[in-house]
Amino acid sequence: MASHAQTADDSDDDMDGFMERFKKEKYSNAFSEDNWEEEFNKVPMFMKTAPEDIDPLKHPELAAIQSIIHDDDRPLGEQAQSLKDEGNEYFKERNYKKAIVSYTAGLQKKCSDCNVNAVLHTNRAAAHFHLGNMRSALNDAVAAKKFKPDHLKALIRGATCCLELKKYTDALQWCEEGLKLQPTDKKLLELRAAADKHKRVAERDARKAKVQEKKERSEREALLAAIKVSRNVKIKTSVLYNLDGLCSTEATGARVFLGEQGIIYWPVLFLYPEHQQTDFISAFSESSSFLDHLSHMFGEELPPWDTDRKYSFKNLQVFFEDEERESLHQVNPETTLLKTLQHKRYFVKAGTPSFIILVKGSPFFLNNLQHPL
Amino acid sequence: MLSDVTAEELMSFLNLDTRPDIKGQATEYILGLSGNRDGCRFLQTKPDLIKALVTLTTDPSIAIVKDCYHTLINLSADETMHRLLVKNPDFLPMLFKNILDPGYMFADRICTILTNLSRHMKTCKEVFKAMQEQGISLAQIVEIFCTEDYNKQASLHYLGPLLSNLTQLPETRQFILDKDRCVVQRLLPYTQYEASTIRRGGVIGTLRNCCFDHVHHEWLLGEAVDILPFLLLPLAGPEELSEEENEGLPVDLQYLPEDKKREEDPDIRKMLIETLILLTATKVGRQILKTKNVYAIMREFHNWEKEPHVVAACEKLIQALIGDEPEPGMENLLEVEIPNDVEVKLKDMEAKELEQLEKDKEDLLNPDKAQHCAGIVRMM
């Protein structure tokens, strides 16, 4: 007993001594309090993230490990597998671009293992998918399928890509193939239902558009007939506009239309060349007269550009331009728009009848008038 | 009829080793006999005949095999022959062995025979059992049915009515209505399959029988299956509906083009309506059909339909669609206080209704009423 106690005491002494020294002395290359995290991050085993580039000088251990992975002396299949694993790691970190690089390198090995190649393509497809490169993703899914036609993940990916690309019939095809292999796969059932639904909605939208188009076409035809045939108003057609000449170039997009009780409403421009001003009336009823509008527009308040205060409606005269003869025709303001449009020299241009408004006795009037009332 | 001696001689010719020209004449003669009732009665007394025919389906001469199959079709069309046919241990296995073969040129005849055999419940069960014993699943049947050009020499349209007949059995309905698979969804597009009335009718018959299972109505009408548009499209016409009415319809029925044609077979039209009526049996079914504006489609249909028995079915459906729901406070009948004498009366009515429903179910599942399952080929 005594000898034991002796030995224990001895070792305890040594131990105590060691502990004392341990506490006081620093060992060489110790981590300091400031840099221990940084230092830890340099040791491959404790790294939280991989560095972007592996500099063999800064990270010799990591570079060594990497060279093992990419050792060209190993069999192709193994190399491809390692590259696949590398890609998967990047994928987990959501570094999809790097993942694609790894997968591509793996594929370039052109090893004979169909499984590995199928997985490389499928995983690359997933990486592309997450980057939003749907077409590339789909191409990879197709390639994966070529290597391994029963690779379920490839089929699911293919279906998902087609769905995103709105290729619903193709998506259904992929789902069908997948369900043949795995009839109860929840994801495939879900994708199939979604693709089917979207496809039918797209078909409905196409039908609806057709119906609208037909409706619009018949409305246009009715309108044209009403203008040209019943009312005998001449429309100037030009290659620049719609063939029926009704396209309006007005910024507001206002167009002539057939309103209630069969009355046509025109977008009309009033031009005031003396002041370089215009007014746009978006819906001028054909049964209204110019006076109806002018008395409102130039009634109580005169426009700000009328500096001479002359544009009171009682003083105004209305003209239209006969382009062919380069002359102005005067119009009685009490005439209706319809009557004016029916004038044998009047042509509606650009779907918007325009009229020149001048003050009685203005020099413009005197200079340009050729056809008095 | 033939004397016993001649009959014996005839039977002896039905051997693979017989001279081809004699063999051919014998099979031709048998085929002729099978084409009429007396002939069938006579053949019924010859149990060895079935055995001979089964064997001869392996004959190298296509003409002989054809005659054998046609004879079997005629025999299977006669219900009294079913026992005899099914009793032969090689008959059903032989049929099932070849049905999945994509290169088998007589696959259509097999389907026709199976359809005939499965019309009535008893033999239907035997057919189903034999199918399973041969290791053939319903999944496989549905698969080849839905695969275009599976068999280049056979259209396999008769798999439609076969499936429909098989849905007399709860196992079949269970498989088709499996929520974890995609089975019924694959059949739906065929409700408008123009190329074959047989296929179309078979699928619609299948759907109708499945709708007897009330518990599945909500699922069938929901997004996972969405059976409603497929039942309505064949009944919908080119008549233009207002924008408001259109927007209330299921997506597939909106803005139909002006060249839209309705189902041309009146019996199929009736089956579709019967299926819709079945869906109105449950409250959830009624609600969905009402919200989806089925009434608009049936209103136009009613104006167009000329066949009286179809019009009658249509009116019954419209009744269910525009009829009153129970009054507020009465919707959940379990919570309503019912006076004693009324309670007795209601129980009595309920019993009678259930009885009627069971009877209707039997009537409808009984393929005698469904005229598309005949598949009779009479050759002379």
C-alpha cells in the first residue's frame, strides 16, 4: 500500500508540474484569442465553407486533398463519381454554378458507367433548374434519360422543366413515362395533374381569344358597313394603317365606334393653326353639330393660348382641308358632323376627322380660303 | 341436324394433324353451325369441341385460327354456353396468354370473347379469377388499352366494354378509383374518342359503374380527377352561351367552337346522363354540379335531343339540378327534431328508397340493359 501511494504521489507531482507549466507556457504556433477562428477555418477538417480558389500556398492541405480527387491516374468511373460528389457538395451549398462545373467535368470523363452519367446529367439539370435555365435543364434531363431510361429522378426533372416552359403536352408525356415505372409516385401524380390543368386552361384561353376575335371582326365589319355603305362617308385607306383605314394614331387609342341607338361616335381633332394648338374630342356624336361642342369649349372661358381673346364661339369658323385640291372648305358650324363627313370632297384620314378652326377675319382665313360658303 | 355418326366424323377432323383442306372445311362448317341457335344447341352437346377449338388456335393456318376464334365468339355470345366454355381448363388461360402480346393478330377476337363472357356476374367472376391466375393485372389491361398502337394488328377497342363489365366487381372499381394511382384519369379522355363507339361506350360504362360508389364522388369531382368536363363535353353543343354563363362553366366547356358536335350514339348519351344523375345522389355532388352551371349545358341539350328515352333521362337530371335543397335548418337531418309518427314514416321511405337504389344498381350493372357489350359476330 505504501509503495503504491508513493508512486501515485510521484506521478501526481509530475502531473501537477506539467499542468503548471501547461497553464503558464504557450506552445509554439499556438492559436491566439484573436485569430483562432480564422486559423480553424484554414484546417480542412474544420472548414465551414470551401474557399473560392484553392491556393496551394495558402491551403496546402486542401490542395493536396483536391489533387487526390482529381488524380488522373484513377479509373474514369471513379473520377466521374468524385466529380459528381464534388458537384453535390457545391449543390448543397447552393453554389449552382460551381456544381455545374463539377458535373460537366464529370461528364467530360466520358466513362462507360451509364448510371453515373445519368446521375451527373440529372444533377446538372437540377442545378440549371435552380438557376432558372430551363432549357439547359431540360436538355440535361433528356440526356439523362438516354443513359438510363428508367431513371425516375430524370423523368421527374424533365416533367418539371416542361411545366415551367409551359410545354404541357410534353410534361404529360414525361409524367406518363414516370408513372409507368412508379405508378404511385406522389410528385409525378402532382405534376401530371398540374400539367393537365394548365393545358386545359391554355386551350380554353385559345378558344376564348378566337371567340373574342370573331366578335371584334364582326363588330368592325358592321361599323364599316354603317360608315361606308349606309352613311356613304369616304375613308382614306393607306398602307400605314389598318386596311379598313380606321386605325387611329391618337395616343389615347380612341377609335370610332357604334354606340347606342345606332349612332356613330368619332374621335375628332380641332386644329387651331393660328396658335399652333389642337383639341381632341374623343367621342363626337355624328348627330351633334360643331356649334354644340364649340359653344361649350369656347363659351364662358377662353383657352389660355388665346392671348388676343378672340376665340369666342360666335367668332369661330370651321373648315376642312381638301388635300387633293389643296384647298379649304368652309363648314357651317350648325351642321352636324355626319352631314359634314358626307360632303363629297371629304375623306376621313387616319380614322380621325380633323377640322380647322379660325377666327372670322383672321389673316390665315384670307390667305387660304378658296371656297367661300 | 347431323346424325351422331357424321358428328363423330366431323369432330375427328378437328385435329392439328388432319389434312389442311379437310380441316379447313370442318372448321368452316362448325363456324356456320355456331352462327345460329340450333347449331349452338347442337354444339353444346359436344364438350370435346371446346378442347379441339382451343388446340386449333395454334394451327399454322391463319384461316383456320380465324374460324376457330369466330366460332368461339359466337359461342361466347350465347349465355348458356358459358359454363361449358369456362369449364375447359385451357380455354381462359389460352385467351389471357395471348392478350398482352403486342404482335398477336387475334387480340381483338380475344377481347370480344372476354367481353361476352364477362357480361353476367357469375362468369365475370371466373374471368377475373382466371386473369389473376395468369398473372395479369388490371394495371396491365389499362396500360395496353391506353397505349396507342400497342398492337399494330389489333385495335383493342373491346377492352373498353371488358373493363366496363369487370367493374361489376368491387375489386375492379377499387383499382380504377385508387387515389394513389393515376388510373381513372387515364380513361377520361376516351369519353370523346371519335374513332370507336365500342371504346367510347366501354369507358363511359366503366365511369358510370364507378359512380355508384358514393364515397368517391367528392374526389371524382375534385381537382385530382375532375370527371365532370369529360361527362359534359359529349353532351355539349355549338350553341353560343352568354359570357356570364360561359365563365361559370368548367374550363373545358367554355367558349366551345361553332362546329362542336354532340355524341352521336343515343345509348351513350343516355349513359352519360345516368352517370351525372348518379353524381347528384350526394349533397356534395349536387352542390358541385349546380355551381358549375351544368344546368346551362343540359338546357341546350334538352332543346336538341330527339330520342324520347334520352329526353326522359335528361329531364330527370334537370329535376335534380333545379330541385330545392332541404330548407335551412333541415340540411343536417341528423340534428332536426323529428316527431315520432313522422320518424316512422321517414324510416319506411328510406328503406323503400334504398331498396329502389339497389334495384336500380342491379339493373344498371346488369349488362343486359347496356347494349354496347354484345360483341356478337355472326358469320355464315
